[in-house]
Amino acid sequence: MKQFNMLDEGFICEHCGENVPKLNYTARDHCPFCLYSKHVDINPGDRENSCKGLMRPIGIEKFKHTYKIVYECDKCHMRHKNIVANDDNMDLIIQLSVQEKKD
């Protein structure tokens, strides 16, 4: 079972360069501007993954009453999913969902 370490931090996105603020209701795990994440965790919030590759958003999946962004690491190609945040760029989320249907 995965252990969750609540770690809500702001950061500078390594993909788009935006200053990403803390989320303030759960742990921030991706950039709300470009939706990229970083492969830093083995278990949520532990920061113990040595890969440190950028996680590229590649799709969207329905999850309970919300959605998850599907990622693939540009370095090790591992796939991971993160729940959509309230402040995420909905235009990009829509583009991902439309793109996924075309593929």
C-alpha cells in the first residue's frame, strides 16, 4: 500500500518556467500552467526517486467524480497518474482529452 506524505510545496516549473504556488488543499504534484510534473517520488511526497525526469502529460482518465492526468516520464518512460487540481489549465486538459480520442 502506498504511503502518502502530505508535501504541498511551491516550485519553479522546469518545463515552462512558471512560478507554481502551493495548492493549499492537498499536495501540489504538477504545474497548473503546462500540466507537466517531475519524477521525484516513489511513494507520494517522499522525494526518493533518483530519476528526476520530466513527466509529460499524455492523456486524461475519468476518476470517481473528477479526472486524472496520465503522465509518461521523458527519461525512464514510467507512467503515472495525478488527480486534476482546481487551478489546472482546463484548455490543456480538454486538448489532452480530445487528442486521446483521435489516437
